[in-house]
Amino acid sequence: MRGCVAKTVLALGLLLPTLALADFKRDYGTGLKALQDGDLDRAVADFEKAIAENPDSAERVRIYGMRFEPYLPHFYLGEAKFRRGDCPGALAAWQEAEQRGVIQGQDGYASLQANQSSCSRAVLDPAQLAAARQAVQDLRDTVAQMEELKARMGDDWTRTWQDALTAASERLAQYAEQLVRAEADSDASAVDTIAASAQGETANLQALWTEASQRLATLERQREAERVAQARNRARRELAQAVASARGALTETAADPALNQRVQELTALADRGSNLSPSTEVRTVQNLTRQITNGVREYRQAAQDLRNQQQAIARRTPPDELRRVAELYFAGRYAEVPQQVNPASFSDDRARLQALLFRAAARFNAYTLSGASEESLLRAAQNDIRSIKRMQREFAPYLAAFPPKFLTLFENTL
């Protein structure tokens, strides 16, 4: 092929200076001369001018006199671009040359085919490469989806799915590695093979993913049913405990008008809980349990408040013994008061303090009535006052109940 080109270039190159050729022949000839000289840019420009003037290839074109040569501008344009490293341009020119239908019968056709093959390996179609990469990524995504299903299914993951997943994972690694090599080698055929293989593997794995997903859906329905059953059983146990708590709480305190409304409400809730249908929704059971639990807490708080109130009233009511001492004191029977009262016998501090106060006042009044002659009564009264102040330093007697002299003694006794 190179010899053919050289002969044609030489013959035309020698004749062009002396012959008056048509424009396309002139440009064709100068292009061949530039190609022979290695002036590739000039060759490309001249061949493109010749094609613009006459794009049709021909087996025989009279160059001068009776000398005829093949006219193959697209073929030589592709040759010039190929040497320049422009494979896409060369492939386009050679494709056009083949479509013109002349080059197939020429000696240079074998060279064209070899160079076409070289360029096809050197240039990958970006869309072709992107499709292969996407096919590998789709397989990678499908493998990840299968791994997720495996994690969710646990012991229900079958050997069949595991074997398929292991094989797909291994092939995924192979395809990814092969695609890197094919891209580096610009091997379009290998890229197509990898894409097709990855797509087939993905389709098979997706079918298994669908099967496994259906199995998982069945398992999740079963698990949900079990969860609901467990929740219902737990809720009913809690309800039974709440009802038992309510029944027990109602016996803690005797009936009282202040608690009647709460007792009735809590009893009604407990009865409702006892008679609840087994098919009642879990949420309804839980709500009733909360109502009963809250009702028990409120009832017990109300009962405790009532007991506290009753105890407070009881503390404000003086014991019978203290009431008798007060009656003796206000009746003027001072000598009898110390004999009738023992402050230490009272468990309540207020009652003990009042007993000491009445005894001190009775002793002081008896001392006054004796004409202040019985000093022992005064000292005893002062001792009682000191006991009161040790118990409650800020205590002060009720002014209207005791004479001024006693109040003065109370204040001055330390």
C-alpha cells in the first residue's frame, strides 16, 4: 500500500507543475505530494478541497495525456488524519470511502481495514463506556440490595440466595476489574461483553431479589402478627394488674362522702376492665389501663388527703385529760391541777406544752393566794415555764386566759 501511494504521489507530483489540471485534480495531487512529504496538515487541507470540488471516488481518472490513476480522496484524507493521530476523523473519512465503493477493489483496502481496527481499539465510544459502567453499577446496587435483605431476614435467609449472592459478588469484582483493563486497552469489544454479562447477572439477581423480598414480606407480616399478639397479652396483663390495684385501693379507706364520686368512677373503670373483650384493640386496652392507673393514684391521694385532714382536726381537739385540767383551772381549783395533770403523759407536743402552761399558772395562782408565803409553788411554776421555753422558745400564752402577774412572770423567767 505504501508503495502504491508513493508511485502515485511521484507520478502526479512530477506532472502537476507542467500540466493544466482541473481544480480537484490539482488539489488531489498536491495533497498526495504533501502526504508523501509528511506535511499532514497541508495534505488534510488539500484532500478536503478536492472532496469539496469532486467528492466521488473513481477507479480511473485521466491525470494527463493517456495516464489514468484511481481517484480516492476520502481514503487518502483518512490516511493523513490517521498519521496525525486523529482516529475519529480517520474513521469517518474511511467510512465515507467505503460508502463510495471504489476503495474495496484497490490494493490499499487491506491497509484501510487494519488501520480501522487499530483506531477502533484506540477510541471508545463514550456512550458505550458509560453504558458498561452503568451495567456494572446496576449489578453493584443489586448486590447491595440483596445484602440488605440478608441482614433483615436473619435465619430465614436461604442457602439458595446466599450461593447466588456470593457468585454475583465474585463476578461483580471480576467485571469491575475487566472493565478497567478494557478501558485502558481501548477494547470496545471487551467493553460490550462486560456490559452484556453484567446486565445478565443483574437480571438473574433481581429475579432472586424479588423472590426473597416476597418471602421477607411474608415473614414481616408474621412478625407483626406476633408482635401485636404479644402487645395485646402484655396490655391485658397490665390491665389486670391495674384492676386488681383498683379493687385493693377501694378497700383501704372506709366510705366517705368526699370520696364517693371517685369510688364510683374507679369501680366503673375496674368493672369495664374486667369485662373487656379479648379482641379489643391494644390501644384501647392501654388507654383503659392508664385511666385505671391514674384513677387509683388520684383515689389514693384523695384518701390520704382526707386522712391528713382528719388527723389535723384530731390534733386541734384537746385530749379529754387536758380538757379536764382546763376546766379545773378556770373553776379556780388551782391546788387540784398539779394533781390531775402529768405533762409527760401526752404524746403530742402541743398538748404537753398546754399541760405545762396550765400547771405553771395554777401553781403561781396558788402561790399568790397563799400571800406569797409558799416559795416552793413559785419555784415549781418557774420550772414549768422553763420547760415550756425549752420546748418552744417563742411560745407566748394566750393573754385573755391568764392574769397579768402570771404573764409577767412567764416573760421574766429565763
